[in-house]
Amino acid sequence: MSKPSSVKTPIIIVNFKTYAESTGKNAMKLAEMAEKASLETGVCICVAPQFVDIAVIASRFSIPVFSQHIDPIGYGSFTGHVLPESVKEAGAVGTLINHSERRLKLADIDAAVTRAREVGLISVVCTNNTPVSASAAALKPDMIAVEPPELIGTGIPVSKAKPEVVTSTVEAVKRISPEVIVLCGAGITNGDDVAAAIRLGTEGILVASGVVRAKDPYKVMVDFAEAALRAKR
């Protein structure tokens, strides 16, 4: 799909998860900081808030908003499910799919990517290793974010602890679907981690606690963005 003009690389996607620091009014504050950091640095910083916060954040701020998940369903009798059309109408431009905390079967990932494409949402499929990344690449999502689950939230970045996972994933994905953008996640806490990920061949990061639970999220996002720009030069 053609990407919205506001979405470009290098890209930083901040997953709000369901932390207290990113719920309700705190979600608004984080989104405001993300917008300020993006405008200051010129780097695309996106946020993935909880579903109930998508509409208000999308209406108040200029940054791209992603959903944390969609279900591979259409209109109908699906109580409690997340309808892709609703996410789109709320103002989201994209969605995460298959996050390690919201795993899907391969057939459901395929269906979710298809539904995202049908409604015009950018699909970011999360994976845990190179073989899974290769399988996901065959489904032709817009982006793949590789995140070994054992490193998520540890402060130990995959780009340093397991650089071979990043380089082999980039190689495998580009071999299968050259147009798919590869992101890196898990354990990213400072600009050096971001720069390392970019140098290994990724085009951005997916981050959560490293921003959301930081003492100064705005400062961290600026640090991440400036590091990404330096590494791209």
C-alpha cells in the first residue's frame, strides 16, 4: 500500500501497552511529547496507544497513530473483537500485528495483514526470530519488527545482545520481499541502541518501556531520533 505522507523512515513507533504511565490523561501527555520530539527532530515518531485513546490522540495531534492489534474480521457478530474498519475510522494509520503479548497463528497473521491492506492500514508484523520473520515477509506486510521476547523490557537491546538476529532477519526479509521495512525492538533504552539497530540494516525501532516508563520520555525520544539520523548519514 502507499504509505501516508506522514510516515517515513527512519521511524520510531512507541507502543504504549497498558502501562499506568500511558493510560488516559497520561497517554495524552506522552502523545504531546512525541509530537514535540518529532517536530523538533524531523524524525517520524508514531504512537500505539490503547484502543480507547486512539480517536482522541489522532484528533489532537499530528503524529501517526497505530493500533496495538486488529482482529482478522469484518462487520458482523464479533463481540469483543477489534474491527479494522473501526480502528481506521478512529484515526489510526496503521496497526501492530502479532506482538509477543498478543500472539496469533500464522493463518490469522495472514488474514490480519490482508484486512489491514483492505482498509488502508499500515501493517507492522512483530516477530521473534529470523525464521518467523521470513515467514511473515512472504505475507507482504508493510513492516516487520523483530523482537526476541526474552529481551523485551530487560534494557538489554537485541541489536547488541543478538546482533545476528537483526542482520539475518534483514537479509531474509529483503530476499523474500525487498519492499518490506524492517524494524528492531526489545530492550532499547538509549540513542546508542537505536544507532546500532540502524547500522545493522533496520530502518527504525519499535519501543515501549524505554520511552513510556522513562523519567523524561520527551528527552529519550529526542535522543532516539537524533541517534537514528546520525546513523543514517
